[in-house]
Amino acid sequence: MGLLDTFLNMFDNINYMHWSLGFVTAEFLWDFYLISRQRRTVKDNRNPNEDVKKLMDNDTYVKCRLYSLEKINFGMIKDFYHELELLGITLTFFLAKLWNFSGQTVEFLGYTNEIVQSNMFLLQTTLLSFVVHLPWTLYSTFVIEERHGFNKMTLGFYFKDTLKKIAVSQVITSILVSPLIWLIKWGGDYFFIYAWGFTFVFTMAVFFIYMDFIAPLFDKYTPVPESPLRTAIEDLAKSINFPLTKLFVVDGSKRSAHSNAFFYGFFKNKRIVLFDTLLDDTCNPMLGLDENGNKREFPVEEVSSDAKKKGCNQEEVVAVLGHELGHWYHGHVWKPMILNQFLILGMFYTFGILVKNKKMLADFGFVDEQPTLISLLVIFQFIFSPFNRVISALSIYITRCFEFQADRFAVGLGKGEKLQSSLIKLVTDNLSFPIADRLFSMFNYSHPPILERLAAIREEMAKKSKEE
């Protein structure tokens, strides 16, 4: 510890708040530079190139371009505001003032406990953040998303849904933070082991109960009835020994026209969830149910071209799931989970060293009182910000590698052609701009750009064809 103390003493003369804000500002400028590059890419490509013409018609390309430009312009303004907000909050020691106010609040209610005050601080922070950021969220949802045909929420539904999310997240956060603060205070020199163990158990518990008890509070998960789609998905699962136990369709269309699909669950209890927006009218089994969930005649006949403009057909949905199950087959869920546990353990250990430096929190305005919760927020959000940035970049790179690997898995199942057509439909349905600046993509896209992804799928299909 002598060498460690000597190393830490080297930083006694620096202002930790100024150093942290310097890095956060540099990070903001870098991100602003990257998004400016992507904005230039979108602006300069007024017309689709030959590769893009194979994906979409000119009208769709124009819609994608306008949607992307509007989101980028809005995002740049919002990010600039948030940067100014962060600087203002930090430089005026607003967190320290809010902590004192939370203490006065709990004292008025008859409490003097740090854990109670910590929960009050989090509640007040959440409510304040909701109010301050509300105009940005409303504009994004009810102006930009509405203008481009994605928002499906009414204003009343939005507020009801958001307040419900705040209430649920506050309960979950309280269950996490309260024991964590107690463990850090009680655990002594080895608190980092107890803190890590508790966060691991808590995370696994939430993972187990989320889809059964929490997610249904916000969305309706309906079991997929007997249908050609259900049969095709079950056949796919059986072909690779995927332990599928339940298959759901979620009513994502009540919020947005954006689409998705995913699987979840541990061990032999896997479940697949399809967004109703992913399914076109030729394969959506929910169109065969009345409002009470009773089965009607399944619509397998051809429908009008207008009705089929969005969503994937049955073979394309199966191809998408072939990609998703590739993540399961290659362990793309549990591998990062294990790596994250080592990172969390290391960060708690490092936190235990840094929290002994009283000057650190004093530089953020906490001179007389240095609460455990504030120590966690300052160290994990500000002091660890360079480390977090590196981990984020590595995570994006690894995730992109996983996406390519999952695509290859789907090609190996013979789903290459349909995977390509499904990805093209997802891009056009979601109005995703098909051209990306390489540097911006490298640091921001966890999924490879569509042209790069399609080229890799075609290359894998050609390789497979030669081997056969």
C-alpha cells in the first residue's frame, strides 16, 4: 500500500472536479465532431448511390435522409444543452445543495438516517430530471417521431406510462441502493466483495422476474396462438436444440412503429418475444384473434399491397430469429455478462481506494459531509469517465463482431437470402439512413451499417456455396 499511497498523493494538488469536467467536455467535443461527420455524410448524399438503390426506392431514401437529418440536428442541440446543464450543475455545487435539501426534507418527515436521505435524494433528482428534460422528450416524441409516422402514443398515455416507469424504477433503485450503502459501510476493507456479490444477485433476480412481473406493467405480452408462424419458429428452435418454452407477441405498436425481436431466459427456460410491428399482415397470427383473444380464421390469403408495406413475412421473421438464436448459440449473452462481473468487482475495489481521499468529494462541494451515495455517483460517473469511455468503445466493437457472427450463423441455417430481405425491410420500415460515416459508425453503431452487413452476408453465402 506504500506505493499506492505515494501514487495517490501525486494527485493531492489537482482539483478533481475541474479535471473531471475537462475530460467530460473533451468527450462532448469528440462526440460533437463525430455526429458532425455523420451529418455531413447525410447532407452530402442527396441521392442514393448504386448500392443503396438496390435497397430502397428514391422516395424512401428521401424519407430516410430527412428523418436522419432532423434527428441529428435535434440531437446536437439537445447534447449541447445537456453539456451546459452538466457544467452548470457541477460548477455551482448543485448536487451538494440538493443533498442538503433532501436532508431537510427527511428531517421534516422525522428521519435522520443516511439511507433514507439517499433515497429521498434519488427521488428528488429523478423528478427534477423529468421536469427539466420533459420539453426535449415531448418534442422528440410528439413532433419528430410523429412527423415521420412512428409515434403512436397520445399525450395522456405518454404521461401515464412515464410516471409508471418513474415509480417502478424508483422502487427497484431503492431496493438496490439501500442494502448497497449499508454493505459499503458495514463491510470494512472487504466491502467490495460483498457489494459485488449483492449487485450480482440483485441483477440476476431482476433478470429472472422482469419479463414475468415488471414488463407486463407496461406492455401486453400475448402467447402466439397456433399458426403457421408459430410452427415455423418452433421448428427452427428444435433444429438447433434451442429450449423454447414460450413465444409471445408484444403490442409495441401502441407506442411506436419501430420493430424488434429478442429472446430471454436462463437454462432450459427460453422465451422469444416478437414486436407486432415486425410482422406483416400475411403472417401476423394476432390478426386471427378477436378482442377477447379468441381465435378467428387465420388470414393466410394475400392481402393488398398497401397492407404489406411494413413488416416481414413469415420466412423473413424466421430468418431474423435465426440471427437472434445465433447470439444464443455462440454465448453472446453470458460471455459479456461474465466479463462485466469482473469489471464491476474491479471498479468496487478501486472505489474502496478512491473513497478514502476526502479531497475528492470536497472538490465537488461536499466538505463537511461525504455521503456514500454521493461517493458512488461522483466516482462512478466522473472519476471513472475515461475508463467508462474505453469500455464503451470496446463494447461496441465486440457487439459488432457478435452481430457478424450471428449473421453467419443464420446463413449456416440456410436463411441468408431471407435475412438480407428482412434487414432491408427493417431499414426501410424504420427509416434508417443506409450510409454511415466510418468513424462515426465505429464509435456509435453497435450493429454494423446495413451495406457492410449485407456485403458480409453475401460473402458468407458465397463461401458456403463453394463448400457445398
